[in-house]
Amino acid sequence: MDQSPKIADIHKSIVKEQAAQERKRLMLNAGLLLLLLAAPFAIYPVFLMKILCFALFAVAFNLLFGFTGLLSFGHAAFLAAGGYTTGYLLSNYSGLSTELGIIAGTLAATFLGLGFALLSIRRQGIYFAMVTLALAQLVFFFFVQSEFTGGEDGMHGIPRGHLLGVIDLENNLNMYYFVLAVFIGCYLLVQRIVSSPYGQVLKAIKQNEPRAVSLGYNVDRYKVLAFVISAALAGLAGSMKSVVFQLASLNDAHWHMSGEVILMTLVGGMGTLLGPVIGATFVVNIEYHLSQGPLRDWVDPILGGVFVITVLAFRSGIVGEIQKFVRKNLG
Amino acid sequence: MNTDATRNYEQLNISGLHAYYGESHILHGVDLVVHRGELVTLLGRNGAGRSTTLKAIMNMVGRRTGSIMVNGEETMSCAPHHIARMGVGYCPEHRGIFASLNVHENLTLPPIVRSGGMSLEEIYSMFPNLYERRFSQGTKLSGGEQQMLALARILRTGANMLLLDEITEGLAPVIVEKLGHVLTQLKEKGLTIVLVEQNFHFAAPLADRHYVVEHGRIVEEVRADELSAKQSVLDGYLGV
Amino acid sequence: MSDQYVLETRNLVKEFKGFVAVNDVDLQIQQGHIHALIGPNGAGKTTVFNLLTKFLIPTRGQILFNGEDITSTKSAQIARKGVVRSFQISAVFPHMTALENIRVALQGFEGTSYSFWKSGASLNRLNERSMELLESVGLAEYANTTTVELAYGRKRALELATTLAMEPKLMLLDEPTQGMGAEDVDRVVELVRKAAKGRTVLMVEHNLSVVSKLCDRITVLAQGAVLTEGDYESVSADPRVREVYMGTGASGERGAVAEAEASQ
Amino acid sequence: AISNDTVKIGYLADMSGTYRDLAGPNGQSALEMAIADFGGSVKGKNIEIVSADDRNSPDTSSSTVRRWVENENVDMVAGMVASSVSIAVSKILEENDKLGIISGSAASSITNEHCTPNHIHYVYDTYPLANGTASAVVKEGGKSWYLLTADYAFGHSLESDVRRVVEANGGEVVGAIRHPFPTQDFSSFVLQAQASGADVVGLANAGADTTNAITTASEFGVTQSGQTLAALLLFLTDVHALGAQTAQGIQLTTGWYWDMNEETREWSDRFMEKTGVRPTMVHAGIYSSTIQYLKAIEATGSDDAQTVRKQMMDTPINDMFAKNGKIRVDGRMVHDMYLAEVKTPAESKNEWDLYKILRTIPAEESYRPLSESKCKLVNN
Amino acid sequence: MSMIFGVPLAVLSGQLLIGIINGAFYALLSLGLAVIFGLLKIINFAHGAMYMLGAMVTVLMFNALGVNYWVALFMAPLLVGAFGVVIEYFLLRRIAGQDHIYSLLLTFGVALIIQGVLINWFGVSGLRYAMPDMFKGGINLGFMFMPYYRAWVIVAALLVCFGTWFVIEKTKLGAYLRAGTEDSQLMQGFGINVPLLISLTYGFGVALAAFAGVLAAPIYSVTPVMGSTTLIVVFAVVVIGGMGSIGGAIITGILMGVIEGLTKTFYPPASSAVIFLVMVLVLMFRPSGLFGKEA
Ligand SMILES: Nc1ncnc2c1ncn2[C@@H]1O[C@H](COP(=O)(O)OP(=O)(O)OP(=O)(O)O)[C@@H](O)[C@H]1O
Ligand SMILES: Nc1ncnc2c1ncn2[C@@H]1O[C@H](COP(=O)(O)OP(=O)(O)OP(=O)(O)O)[C@@H](O)[C@H]1O
Ligand SMILES: [Mg+2]
Ligand SMILES: [Mg+2]
């Protein structure tokens, strides 16, 4: 069999390539990590935390949108569910240590996510988006109605409390590093998921569903799992946010929020790991800085402009475009 | 009506045609001529660029350079619908049946571009399956039925130059035979036909000339009367 | 005694709003055979495939796999039982490399497909087998090529390799040589022959030369019903078959002359 | 002493959303007018303004205000409309012991369960609005009421206030509908209100909901069929949008109106020159509160929140905006309110000539008495 | 007087009529969306903004040039439609053939821009528009007072709806449109000027929204934000009807109007949620809407 050495070579080269990419990614992540560790000394921590929370939210969304090909137009529901649950528990059961409150919030979102998934997963394309939107609207009306959310006044004065009952989170730096730790944990998790055997199946489903079925995969189950994980992470983002800002409000449940996370993901680059993070950073920043600058009154039209330009000019998002550029010019 | 006068009339003249899909450069300078009333085939391996050539004529590829003359008119700057209006009928590789229309609507969809096309009756009598299924959704047809529909569709328009891409693909032998007849009839009507085929046995008896496409170039031209002589060469190219 | 048959259908019927696409079909596929399903266009071949793999739900009738009734089993299950199909249009995962395409099929057996915490490297274990499969369809050097960039014929070859990866007991091939140049056709014929060893194959094919070369047994469908069944000689000799399908000069080559289709 | 030698005022309001016209960019003009009129500096220290759009979002606002007070030495935050924003901001100000003067919000909870020692609620809240309008209308014979209530906390509290007042004055609420927020088409609610046969149809909602309800009511001839419309929260801008034709005869309570006397007219003319529109009570309130704030600094020579707030509490307010004004311990600025009626097209001389003041509701009658307060700063 | 669930029959019949009126209104709006999605596969999130533009243009034309209601009824849709063509030509065309989501985001962006700009120019508290004199008042139907204008709304809306449905489902032009959206390149290959067709269709779709806007001007407060809330509801209607099903959009529109109306009578707080509830339920049993073709 004269072929076999050749095959071996090909195989080797493939594995080598994998390893090389692995290394590249590691270096990139390490660099970012250093950046984030140093950040709070240069930039205002609460603002950084806001960015991290939305970055996590976008990463969660992208797991579903970018890597599974399911466009949920209802992710705000999970952000809010997490936020309100955590907020409610922490404000009403003093002594409950913060991480428990956050875990509870995450669980709430997870179950809500499961509910959403079971009701929506069989729907295709735009119908899927619309069912999730509808469900999210119902959740929104529930939050508007119910007393514990404080309606449009919102839920205020949520205590940050102590992490594991010891680390005081009222201190912004402590809070920041806690948020950062959680964020990194989730980011790595998603990174793992995407490259995992499960991730491969998701990829396959996204690219050719009937074929995946004929290869014996029960696609609905895989989608549900993806949806639930995504919802859980979104909920976690909401919980963290409510602790950071010590408030939870209807804005997080409104469909505009579901739209905003799409924008973040798209601007950053859907289907890339770093994209949503960059996207969130970008969007949060312009919104924040514009709203205080001379263009104060024009934030919405400008955001609209960003939508338009992104879709027209660089559809694969900041990160996506960079990757393209690198592939073109550097190999 | 195949007088020399018409025979020498160049209905299609392609020279130095390059075509691109985004980054990938598919056609590398195709030159070919088709006279009125001729039936010319484009043979070649998968991926050689035959379909792309037809698409390029219709201005349906990403980017094109070179020259394409239809009836002596330069068409590089024309929009697809103008080219069609010059009497060019295109039957695409993957049939392009419209799901939102039923068989009958699909059939009557393309506007008449010139007089002298076939009537509905003629077409239905030629493809009885289509008549049976005329009210069912276009894409609910079987693979083969769709193929018939795709062909029948352009016979109506009265186009006098047909670009046919793999019309026998997935058809039962009987139907293939029938298509053979149809093409002969069309030739007799004086139509010009450019035929992209995998099935050499189908193409051979029909064609006046064969062009062999490889890697986006014309690498060989074989007249019908040279077939036996150049058979071996041809087999080499087609890997038969 | 039906268990000598790998696959058996009893009075299989499929209606589309009144139109009967498959009419009372009894198929019996024997262990180890390469069985061809031929017939004029619109005869119901693809529909039969769709019924066997539950991409369509039968209106009436029964489907038995190794004597077990699978009439109401779901697509994915059926695939896992070992009934795997290929599609009339090539079905691959366009933005994965050829290797990854195969691995997706293989990892089904690993039972790790839900474990989202496992590292991707855990799949490298499958590479060797994948390379073998790619090699067997002559795609070894394309292992690391993204599938979109493969020409049509190669896509089909890849699809076949993925199908093989499933270790199917029964393979359903819908026009495996469609739209292929002579060269590719021969390659595929060889492939199917190799693949068929120790397996059973049911295929739809319009290319009679392929059928004559490969198939042990042939069922002819016409207008949804079984017209006749038998080996190539007997079938091709049958005047009705010539009439509705092969045409007069059924030399095994296409393109001979026959009178108009008289099937209605 | 005046911290880092400047008095820095942060102006936070909805610049681009549904509440824009209440305070918005024109509110900043009012603020600038106040500073200019005060002489541009206090105790020789100059006065700076920073401003931001609150996006109607509490977390955007709170990160903005946090940076203002923690990094940019902002001493006082003015404006604020959406109650969620006002409450969020007041919490942050409490943490950092800075001062907030809320002029745009309607929620009476701001100086009730959500009160802090660090903010003042200046212009109005739902309590006197309900109070003034409802009692007046009942006194004039509108005994039986039917309420269209916006179905969220604001609407609910407004509704309960109205019920209390109506019943206290010997009237009764025969029915109430809670409509979703927001609602565009009120026809079916109006229809039910008509069917109820009540004397008065009370609108316990705000903004577009109210204007839509009024438009529909006039279309369906509610007033012709002998029912009275009572809007519980209606701003000059809303009435201006409706026009005298549609809004005529509606009774409402307001904290201020531009055409009450020389003083108000003079100021409003200057405001209109700057902005091209007539000021709402919120605009006037922003102006007045800023003047009061600066005066307090002038008097105490300090811009420390507690000192200033104390000083402001000790000084009765009588200016272009407020008569018999007084800032209570809970931070509520109480002052005379006015019962107004929208003029008929015949009476209205120009597009902004919209109200006639029927009577003055004395400060002490109008706002929620401290005795009923749930505020932590009030000891009862 | 007879009662149903404690609601007087008279009131109920009144509510039904109102429901139908609002339904006709929804029908008109969702029709535009359905046309645009069904034919162009564009998810037009700018539809609400276009509806708003229709109303704004009507008011502004009146204030600036004293253009009366009847003229506006034609002018406003015409202007907005032209604007739509411009948007299609310069923006949407560039993402033709891309995933739905992009058209959604693009139009959403456009909506944000239009709305934001108008807010800065005209504020949010709304512009005044007087009811045209001939529509002042109404008739007493016994069970309710029926303003003439509402009657007119039903007639106008239904006429336009039917006309549109007919053109698209029953004429050759309609067939071109339907086919053109599946494979516009091939349609061009048949000699049809698809790009033009598409621009005009989008223009027509948004013109329908604008027409609804004009109808709305006299009865709702005309503000730059009036579209944003309506949008989502109308979307729900289209989805329930089955995206792209023209007839579906119309029938569902009226149906939803009635359902909403009844909810407003029996349990008002739910009246804005009910549509989404219906949507979830419908899609559970009919995956592509009431009248949608199975994919
Ligand atoms: N839309 C496209 N984008 C990018 N590349 C394409 C596209 N269509 C075809 N190609 C590539 O162009 C080359 C020629 O394609 P073409 O369809 O012309 O081949 P062909 O000669 O018609 O053979 P066959 O149709 O039998 O595959 C192939 O390598 C194919 O991969
Ligand atoms: N979903 C459907 N709805 C309605 N009719 C259908 C549907 N699918 C197939 N048919 C009809 O059933 C008949 C059989 O179709 P099928 O695809 O099985 O034919 P086939 O034998 O595969 O033909 P070919 O060899 O051309 O692929 C055809 O007449 C087709 O029009
Ligand atoms: Mg081809
Ligand atoms: Mg078939």
C-alpha cells in the first residue's frame, strides 16, 4: 500500500495545524487577559463591569446564533429573568451570600430557556425568531404586571453583599475581579463547547440539517441543549448586571434589548468567539459616550447608522473582517 | 432553411472570455463561435467550466472580461434581461423551478421574446407528465419531471438560440430519447443550440461540432465528421 | 419467514392530496444484494426512499427492517439502526473539511456527541479511520479542503464515504452517478461495489450501464406501482419495461431510439 | 467651602425618547438661563454644566451619574424624568452624599418609600394632580367616576389616589379599566366608559396614552353625550398637541402655567426666544430650583449636599415659579397648585394660549401630608 | 338587556365592530409587511417608521401647504413610496440574497435613523391634525355611536387590501413577483427587469404603510414614535397569518382586531399580550402560520 505514508503525512500536517491554531488562540487569550486585569486602574470599574456583563450576554447569544444558526429574538427575557430573580432574592433574604443569589438567577433563566426551547425549537428560520420574540413579549408583560419587579420604577437598592460571605463586593475592585472571573470562565466554556464533539454536531446541523438527521442525529435535542446553555449564560449575565448596578429594570426585558444584543454580535462578528465581546464593548462605548457628548440628542440615529453601515460594509463584523484580512494578506 | 447564408451567420461569438466567482478565477479566456442553426456541445469533466460559460453568456457570473457578441452585438455591458430579449433562452443546470408557482404558471412564466415559439398544446403533448401534474407545486415534481419542465419552459418563448445545461441529467432513457427527437426538431426549425452534456452518447449523434472545455479553456474542437477520427483524443479528455 | 429479507415493504402507499405517488408497493430486498429501483421519471422512486427513511410518512402499509416493524420509527432512529441514505442532490457539510465531514458521521458511535465539555482533540482518535474512508473514495489529498471547493463529482464521493462511515447494514443511494462525467461514474461504480461487500444496497439509477454492471436484482416502478422485478437480463427483456423506461435499443447505453412513452 | 472651586451641575434627562419634550434639551436652556440670571458665578466661583441623555435607562443613567460624582466632582444633578431613572440616581447620590433636584418625575414614591436625604422632588407629583383635579370635579357635581388607568405602577398609584379623593368628597368610582401601556387605540375603552353612564371619565395615564384617549373621546362624542373628561396628568405640550378644538373644557391640575402673571410671562418670553416653544412647568421648575440651589450656596458658602439641602429647606420659596413653596424633610417641595381648564378655540388667542386658571389649590391641601408618609426620614 | 359573561350584548356588539375596524387597520399594515416579506424576503422593520412617516407627511403637508386630507391620501403614500424605492435602491439592493436577518437589521437601523431625526425636529408630544369636516360626527347605531370616520376607515382599508391581493395572487405581474423573489437571476435570464420590479414592490409595500398612516392621522396622536409600538404587533399578525401569505395577512389582521377587541372587554390588561399568546399557540399547531405554505 504505497498510499499509506502519504496519508500519514497529511494526517500529521492536519494535527500540526490544529496545534498551531491552538497556540495562536492561547496567546491571544493571554494578551486579552492581561489587558482586562490591568483595565480597572485605567478605566472606571463599574463601566468595565457593564461592558463585561453585556459581553457575556452577547457571547451567550452568539453560541446560539453564530454557532447553531438559531436567531433568537427573545434573549432579553433571560437577561431580565436572571436580573430580577437575583435582585429579588438578594434584597429580600439578607444573609443570602451573593454567589447563591446569582446561581439562583442563572437557574431561573435556565428553566425559562428550557421552556422557550421546547415551545420554539421545531420552528424554522424566521418563525423561530418570531416565536422567541412572542414568548419574550409575554415574559415582558408578566414583569410589567407583577409587583415584585417594581413595574416601571424598577427594582432598586439590591445589596452587593459578600462573596462566599467574606469578600466585600461593595468594593468596586473586588466586584470587578469577581465579574471578570465569571466572564472568563464562561468565555472559556463557550470556547470549549464550540470545539467539543458536541460543537461539531452543532456545526453540522447548522450547515445541513437533513444530512445531520440522516447521519442519525436527533437535531432537536442538540438545538434544545444549545438554547438552554445560551439562556443560562444570558441569565448569568443579567444576574451579574443586577448585582453590579444594584438595580434591575424593564429595559432589560424590552425587545429593544433583544435587538441590541443582535447588533453587538453582528458588529463584532457572528460565529467568531471574540466577536461578541468586541461588539459589546463597541456598542456600549458609543452609546455611553455619545449620550454625554455634543451628539447627545442623536444617539439613536447614530446607532441606526451603525446598524446600516455594518450590514452594508462589513457584514462579517469587526473580528470577521480582520480574520478575512489576515487570511488574505498573511497566508 | 439551412442555406449557407444563414449557416455562416455568426449568432454567437465569444473571444477571450474570463469569468470569476468572487475570488476564484473560473474561465481563462474562452473563444468559440456558433453559427445560426448549429448545434454545438460543450464537453468536459466536472468543474471544467461549461456551466460557467453558459452563465457568463447570460451575464450571471460575478465578473467577466473579454467579448461576447450575440447576433453581432457586443453584450458585455448588457443586463441579463436585455440578453434574453435578444432571443437567448437559458435552461439552467439545476433546473430553477419556482416553488411558489404551480407547473402551469412555471411553464407560462417566461415572457415571449419573439414569435414562432411552441404552443402550450404542443408542449403538453410532448410532455404528458407535465399536463397530468400541471396544478401541483413546481418543486413537488420528481427530479426528472422538473427537468422536463425547465426545458419546456423556454421552448415557449420563441428564443432562437438555446443554452441548455445538462438537460438529460436524471432522466429515464425513454425520455432522453425523446429529448433527442425534440432537439432534432428544433434544429430543423433553424434554432441555434449550445448544449452542455455529460452524456456523450446522447450528444454525439445530434451535434454539428463539439468543443472540449478543460480548466476554463477550450482545448479541442471536433466536427461531427471528424468524430471517429478524433475519438481517442476525445476519450482522453473525457476519461471514458 | 420474512427475516431472510433485510428490508421488506407491504402494501406501501403514499398519496399527495389525492395523487397516488406510491401505490401498493411490496419490496423485498435480500441480504447482501445490490438492488436497483428503476423506472420512468415520476414513478415514485425518490418517494419510496423518503418513505423508507421517514422523510415522508406512509399513507398506508408496513415497512420491516430485519423482520422488525419500523413503520412508525423516526428518521434518526432508523439511521442508527443502520439504514442510511444518500440524497439525489449531493448532501455534505459545505463549510467543514472533508475530514471533518467524515468525523461527524463517525463520532455518532462515540456516544460523546452531547458532551460539550470534552475537548475537540478527543476527536482526533477518529482521524485514522476517517483518512482510510477518504482514501477509499480517492479523496485522501483533499482531507483538509473545505467541501464547498470540491467539484460536484467529488462532493458525491465524499457523501458516499460519510454514508460508509455509518457502517450501514442497508445503504439507500439515490442516483449516485447523477451529473457525473464518465470517469467519475466508473469510480463510483467501483466504490459501490467495494462498499457493498457484507452490506445490502438499494439504489435508484438511471444509468443502465451502471445498473447492469452492479445490480443483482432490479425492481421496476411505473406510476407508483411495481411493474416487474428480476435480474437485469429478464427485466431488460421485458417489453413493458422497454416501452415505459428503457426504450427499444436497451443496450445498456442511453440514447437509443424508441417510440413515444406510452405509459399513459 | 466650595469643593474644588467650582459648582458643577449635571443635567440628566431624556433627550431622545418619549419624555423628551417634558424636560429634554429645553430643560438645559432653562438651567443655563438660571445660571446666567444668577450672574454666572456664585461666591466668585464659576458654575459649570455637564449634561447627558438618560436614555430612559436606569443603568445607563447610574453609570453616567456615578462617573459624574465619583470622578468629575459634580455637586448637583438636575432634571430626571423616568421614575426608574430618578430613583436609581437618588440611590447613587445618597451613597456619595451629593444632591439631586428631580423636576420631571411624577411618581410620588420618589419622596415616599424611595426618599433619601440627598434629593429634592421639586415640581409636582401624582398626589396633588389627582387630588386637585378629582376634588374640584367632584365638588362641581361630577359624583360618579369611570377611570381609564394605565396598567403599571404609575397608573395604579394615580388610580388609588383618585379613588381616595373622590370617595372622600362623597363621590364614587363606578368602574375602572386597566389598559396596557402603551395603547394607541382607545375606542373600545372609551366605548365602555360611555356605556358605564358615569358623569366623569378620568384618565389615569400620561403622555401619548392620554392624548390618544382624549382624541378618541372627542371623536366618539363623549362630552356631547354629557360626560366630563378629567385628565389627571396632562402637560402643556400634550394640550398643545391636541389643540383647543379637541381638548377644550378638559380640567386639569398644574404646578405652573406660563400665562399667569407678569413674572411668568416675562420669563416665558425669554425662554421662548431661546427655544421657540412655551415652557412647561418642568422647565420653569428647573429654572427656579437651580436659582434656589445657587442662593443656598451663596448663603452658606458651601456646596456640601447636606448644608445646601438644609439651607434650601429653611428658606421658603416665593418666585416666578412657586408660591408658598417649602421643601419638606422628605425632600418634597410643596407649593400652590392650580386647577386649570382648557380654553375653547374661541377663547384661545394663539396656539399656546390654552389654559384658564379656575382656582388655586393651597400648598398644604395639595400634597401628601407627612402624616401619611412612608419616608424613612419622617419620624411618625 | 341580555348579557354575555356579565357584558351587555349592546356593548359586546359595539366592541366587535370596533374590533373589525382596528382589524381592517392591522390588515392594511400587515399586508404591506406580507407583500415585502413574501415577495422580497425582506423583513421590513422600518414598516412602523413608514406608517409614522405617512401620518407625519400628511400633517406637515397640511401645516406647510394646506394640503387637504384627500390629496394627502394620495400624496403621502406616493412620497413615502418613492422614499422606499430610494432606500431599496441604495441600501436593501446591496444585501439582496443575503440571510433574512440582514434585511431585518438594516431596516431596523433605517427605522432608528428616521425616528431619531424626526424626534429631534418635531419632538415627541405629537402634531395636531384636525378631523376633515365631512367626517365630523357620526351616527348612533343604537348599540354604539359610530363616528363616520371609522366607517370610512373600514371601507378604505378593505378596498386597498382586496385590490392588492388580487394583483399579486391573480395577475401575471404577481406571478413575476413571486418567481422573481425565488431566483431573481433566472427571472432576469428570462428577460424580466427584476431589479426594477423589486424596487417598485418595496415602494408599494411601504406606500401601503403610509396609507395606513394617513388614515391614522386624524384619530391618533401623530408623533415620531407612533410606529415603534405598532410595529411588533403588526409583525405578530403577519407571522400568525403565515409570513408572506397575502390573503393570510388580511384575514388574520381582521381576526386579531376582533380578538384584541374582545380581550379589551373581558380582560383589558391582557389585550396587548393576547396577540403574542395567539401567535405562540398558532405556531405550535401550524408551524408556518394559519395560511403559510409548509416549507
Ligand atoms: N457560485 C460559485 N461560486 C464559486 N465557485 C463556483 C461557483 N459555481 C461553480 N464554481 C466553480 O467553478 C468551477 C466550474 O464550475 P462549472 O459549474 O462551470 O463546472 P461544469 O463544467 O459545469 O461541471 P459540472 O457542472 O459537471 O460540475 C468549479 O470548480 C466550481 O467549483
Ligand atoms: N411532496 C409532494 N407533493 C405532491 N406530489 C409529489 C410530492 N413529491 C413527489 N410528488 C409526485 O410523486 C411522483 C413521484 O415522485 P418521485 O420524486 O418519487 O419520482 P422519481 O421516481 O424519483 O422520479 P425521478 O427519477 O425523476 O426522480 C411525481 O409525479 C411527483 O410529482
Ligand atoms: Mg455544470
Ligand atoms: Mg427521484
